[in-house]
Amino acid sequence: ETAVRALGHPLMRKAAEAARVGRCRREVPVAVVASDGVVVEGVVDAAFVDAGGWTVVDFKTDVEVAGRVEEYRRQVRLYAEGVGRATGGRARGVLLRV
């Protein structure tokens, strides 16, 4: 049920459209040097590009998010920053709670 809801989300439908034309990536490693000099490494759950630039999606369950929303927002912002730097394009980060 959770997977069906997530895949039916408008954002994921856009990702599916991008995937059909080879413009979507899943489970991609990323490393970013944060403004404080700390290297942040992780795995981008999904990233796709359309006319508006890159959208970087990080999936979280309600259990994971509880009390940690700001931490996860920073994480996905850093991931989007890394994608933007790597591609030379615009990128935005989105937390998708499932």
C-alpha cells in the first residue's frame, strides 16, 4: 500500500516520465563538501531532470522523520547542491514522506 501511494504521487509520476526518456537516476552515490567543510556522503534515492532542472527526491517514512525533519531537510538540500554542482544545472531537493 505504501509503495502504491508513493508511486502514485505526482512527483513520482514526473520521475517516471523522465525515466522513460533516460532522464532519471536512482540510488546514486553523492558526496558534498558542506559550508562548514564537512564532507557529507550519501545515496540519492531518485533524481530526475525536466524543463525546470533537477529534482532530487529523498524518501523517508513517518517513523524516520519523527523529530528529525530539519536534519533530513538539510540532507536533501546538500544532495541537491551536489547534483547541481555535478551537472552545472539547477537542482531542488524534496523530502517525500511515505
